[in-house]
Amino acid sequence: MIELTGITKTFTGKQGPIHALKDVSLSVKQGEIYGVIGYSGAGKSTLIRCVNLLEAPDQGSVKVKDVELTALSPRKLREARSNIGMIFQGFNLLKTATVYDNIALPLKLTGLNKTVVKERVEKYLNIVGLNEKKNAYPSELSGGQKQRVAIARALSHEPEVLLSDEATSALDPDTTEAILDLLLKINKELGITILLITHEMNVIQRICDKVAVMENGEVIEEGKTKDIFTSPQHSTTKRFVNSLFSHDIPDEMLTNLNKTGHVATLSFFGESSGEPALALVSKKFDIFPNILSGSITRLKDESFGQLLVHLKGESSEIKNAVQFLKEQDVHVEGVKISGDNQRVS
Amino acid sequence: METINEFLDLWGADLWTSTIQTFQMVGISLAISILIGLPLGVLLVLTRPGKALGNKYVYNVLNVIINVIRSVPFIILLFFILPFTKFIVGTSIGVKGVIVPLVVYTAPYIARLMESALLEVDRGVIEAYEAMGIKTRHIIWYVLIRESRSSIVLGLTIATIGLIGATAMAGLVGGGGLGDLAYRYGHLRYEVDVMYITVILLIILVQGLQSLGNYLAAKLKKD
Ligand SMILES: Nc1ncnc2c1ncn2[C@@H]1O[C@H](COP(=O)(O)OP(=O)(O)O)[C@@H](O)[C@H]1O
Ligand SMILES: [Mg+2]
């Protein structure tokens, strides 16, 4: 659905050139929710703005629905853009227009007649659950409600793709949840492909099928969300995953525990596969497992848990136990003590 | 009561004519100045380096022209452009003759006021409209101008009041108006009553305009 290939973008900043994107490629399939995560300044906004050419890349190809956007005339580009909805961190509504007009005006300007406009506004206000607010002005709405209006405005053009630039970053946690649920619903019920960027791992965790991690203008890691959660490769990715599962164990304690056995993180899917497997380990092998910390969260389609355990016993027995756990679909990673933080790596 | 009636009998007609002249001069030159100044303001915003149609040359040329005109006091401008006025409207005297210098004086001012009003519009909203595939001319009208309409009204109020001030000097080329009346009778012939009355009329006019402008601006502002 969205095919970015070799995108490069350099800005001229006050202190020399800023390489915002360095040869970035990304592919989003129809019906997917694809998340791009990275810290501030990583180049995420620049990347998503390249998809509808709000930002023109210096090099590379931007294809949406197999159409090369960089080659289009201004008129054709406008047509293509109306098939790509976009929502923003700052909502970007007209302050001088009511909720109704905020959605109706752009529709009118794209040439739809009055009856169609009215139908669309009603339909999408219902979908975002804001019909009773249609005569309110944005200043009378909460942040979450404003974002719902912005979502309705984007959907009212009936696009196949929705781009979201930190749409929940200005919202409190509860409102974030509600907006994420709405995005999920849009994806499921309307079949809209979503590309979103965020700096919050819980957004990825809650709704994304796939994720790319960006740093310094490059995609440093990419894959299915569940794979990224179970075996993050890059240290930045690990930090993002650990921002959800922070097992803060003092270094000193880890050192001591490692003397009498092995500290490991066990990752597993499903509500209950972790602890029963661990119980079996203690039965089958000459090992005392001890849970140091643990948590379970929901990924988009299934629950995902992590346990930090101390496996006390001989190293040969531990090796067999780890092998056994892997056979039970439990992902095992050893714990090293890193210098700069004492999080599980 | 007697004295008021007497005063009106004596001066009523003159006051009335002068008020009408002031309204004519202000109304016509304001309308033309808006027609020139608003698009210029839009152009200034669009060609500003780093903006949609960023064009250093157009922007700088406009900038300099506007600054040059704005540095000339109206009374000097009035005489300085006499030949130009004559060329445009065929005469350099009367209400007709004063419209041209008033427009030359006011249009660049309005352009500046419009520029600062339009610059207040959130860049993000404009982008949201670009992202929806809306034409640039629609964005200019329905986003830029619409969103800054409250500031535009306030700017136009300021410009109109400046214009009323400038019309006071229009008498020098036979344009008439309240300012001219106050000057001719009040200063030259020392009929202080007439002077006071015209000044009071001007004060009421300016106060009324400012209040109206403030009221409209507040009404148009929705945040
Ligand atoms: N219009 C611009 N002009 C100059 N530099 C820019 C511009 N837009 C973004 N940048 C720079 O490009 C880098 C990436 O920015 P951005 O894509 O906004 O990152 P993110 O969204 O991940 O925080 C940053 O260093 C930023 O300062
Ligand atoms: Mg950003």
C-alpha cells in the first residue's frame, strides 16, 4: 500500500546540513497498522510527511497504491492526497469553525455536493462518537474530542490510508487509550491502512502489527511487533521495549544472583504459558526457579508477558532447562550487567 | 436650545457636507486600499522565505517598497505624487484628487497589518488542508484569511482611524471634510465653536469605529 524506497532528506540548518533521513525504505501492506517509533529528532515526522509529499524527499521513491507520487502533477497530487488522510499531534482544526464545519468545509472544497457532505459529516461524526458536539467550537472541546474531530475530518474523505503524526502524544493516558481503540476500530471496520509515528512504546504495543525503530534518520530495526518485543536486537529497541517492562534490579544483586545460577528474562505469549512452564522446570530439572519480577501486557492480538527469573542450579542443568523452555515457546534471554543502566538487556 | 438651533442654522449645512465628504473619502479609499492591501499582505506571507511560495526577490522588493512609502509623511506624499494623481484620475484636487494619495498612503499600511494578522495562523492547519488535497487559493481564503479574520478586523479598524486622520489634510488640495472644516473655520477664522464641534464629531467617529471594531473582532474570535 505504501512503498518508500531510498528516501533521503537533508535540511539546511543554522549549523550546517541536517541529515533528517538517510536512505530510508519502508513497506506497509494493505490493512496493516504500521508503527514507526523513535526518540525526538530521529526523523519520524519528516518520514511520514514524505508519504503525502508535505515534505518532498531529495531522493527516493514514494509509492502509494503503486502510484509514484513524486512524479505527479500538482493536480494529480491533490487527487492522490485526498486518498491519504492525516492526523496530527496538534489536531490542526479551524478555530473559527464548528465541529460540523471543520469536517464539512474541506469536503465542500473538494467539490462534493451539499447532500453528500451532510451525509458524510453525520456518518463520520457518529463513527468517532461526537455527533452531539457538532455545533461546538474547538475551544469548547477537550484534547481527545478535538482529535476525534480531526479523525472524522480525515475519514470523511474516505481514504484508504491514514497517516498519524504523534496523534496521541498531547493526550493523557486514558484519552490515549480511547483514541488508540478508535484507530483499531477504523482499521478493522473500515479496512483503512494506518501508518503512525510515535515516541511511546505503549502505542506500538497496543495497536501495531509491525514496527520500525528509527534513530538518526535511519531505520535501525524493523519487524512484527511480537518479534520486536521478544527479541529486540538494537540497544535503542531494547530501551523502548524495556520502557514497558522495567525490571529494575540493583547491579549488586544481579552479580550475587549470577554466582549461584543464572538470571534470565522469559518472554511468552498468552495469559498463562509462562508460569506453568516454569513450574515444570522445577519438577523436571534440578533447578530452583525464583521469579524476581514480572508483568503481562496486551499486544494488539494477544497478551505478552515477561518474567525476570533466577534459575538456581548447575550450569548444565540450566542449559537443559533453557532448552526445555524454548520448546515450550518461551523466549529466554540471559541477563548481562550493563555499565550505564541496570535494566535487563 | 436657542443657541443650538442658531448654531445649526448657521453651520448645520456645512457640518453635514463635511461629514459626508469625510465618509466618502474614508469609504472609497478604504475600499480600494483593502483591495490592494489584502492581496499584498497575502503575497508578503506566501513569499516570505521558507513559506509556501518562498521567493526572496519578490518578498524583498515588496518589503522595501512598502517601507519606503510608509516612511513618507502623508502631507509630503500628498504633494509628492501630484503628477501621478493627475495621471490616474485626471485631476489632483477635490475628493477625487485626494483618493489617490490616501490609497497610496493606506494600502501599504493595510498590507503590513494584514501580513502580521495572517502570520498568526497556525502553520499546522494550513498543512492539514494541503494534506487533504485542497487548492492553494482555497487555503488562502478559507484557512489563512478566515482564521485571522478577527485580527484582520482589528487591523482594518486601526487603518481606518489612520485614514480619518489623513483626510484632515485633504483640505489642502480641496478635498474638504471635517478636518478641513475645523482648520478653515477654527484656525483661520477663529470660529472656535465650529472647531470644537468638528473635533467632537471626529472623536465620536473614532471612538465609535474602535468600539465597533473591537466588538466585531471579539465576535469573530472563537477561541
Ligand atoms: N523544516 C525543517 N528545517 C530544518 N530542519 C528540520 C526541518 N524539519 C525537521 N528538521 C530537523 O530534522 C530532524 C528530524 O526531525 P523530525 O522528522 O521532526 O523528527 P521527529 O519527528 O522524529 O522528532 C531534526 O533534527 C529536525 O530539527
Ligand atoms: Mg515529530
